[in-house]
Amino acid sequence: MWLELFTALLDWLTGLVQRQTRTTGEDVQAKPGLRASLDARLAAWKKRAGAP
């Protein structure tokens, strides 16, 4: 009885975590154009800061 209760509790917690994280077992969707935007911001910062 205790084993079944413990198993049911773990199954419920696993389902709860999967519903709340929304990324369990799958890749996160990337935002289109994000890399280009960040690269442009980094290049502008390097130009202002005089970084190599």
C-alpha cells in the first residue's frame, strides 16, 4: 500500500514538473533574429569600448 501511494505521488510530481517547465524533453524554441540582434549589440559595444 505504501509503495503504491509513493509511486502515485512521484507520478503526480513528475507530471506537475513537466506541465510547469514546458521544456522537459524538448528543445527550447529560439527567437528568430535573436543571434543577429545580439551580435549587432556586441559589435556596437566593442566599437564604443575600443575592444579588439
